[in-house]
Amino acid sequence: MAKHTLTKVNMQVNIENKPVRSVGFYRFKNHCPVEDFLETLPAKTAKKVVWVLNLIEDLPVIPRQYFKKLTATKGIWECRIKVGNNIYRVFAFWDRNNVILTHGIMKKTQKLSKQEIHRAEKMKQEYFKEKR
């Protein structure tokens, strides 16, 4: 008879269904670039974006394939979404335990545009300026 051993698995489960963190949209003078971006997406793509945003809210540790800090930036992160052969990025920054989404793009080249990163950094700066 084979001897079975039990392995203790350390797994965090969100029993209460409360988000670990919140995801919000950057808004400036009644304008929301993330909403504008989402409205341009096909339904299947928008559904995947929402799925990734739910992961960001609910998982204690967000997989890097979905959310990654951009190097050489002023605290800008990217939500990474792939649907078929298309790649999308939604830029974000942290405000304490909140992820604030700035805007999104369809990625067409291997390297991210410095202009898009600068745009996200500017929105972050405006956000904290308005918050004061």
C-alpha cells in the first residue's frame, strides 16, 4: 500500500469577496480617457480588460503578466491585456491602496511610446495636484 502525505498549501482566499485594492479611473474636468478607450474596444476585448481589472482588485499578488511597473518612469504601471494577436495597455499609478487608470492604447510596436508614458505621468501629476 502506498503511503500518502499531505502537503500544506498556503493559499489566500478572499472569502468575503471584498476587493484587496480598488481600481479607479482618472478624471479631469468631466473627461475620462479610460472610458473613452474602453468605448472604442470590441465587446470581447472590453470583457477581457474588465477581467484583468478584476484580477488587479481581487488578487493579493497580481501576476506580472497582467500588471507591471514600467522602468524609468515616475511610478507608472501598465495593465497588460492580450486578445488574439492584439495587445492592449492601460496605464496606471498608485494612490495608496488604489490603482488609478489614466488611459489605454492598442500596442502596435514592441516598445512603448515615450509620449504615452509621458501622458500618464502628466495625468498622475495633475491627479495629485487636484487632490491637495
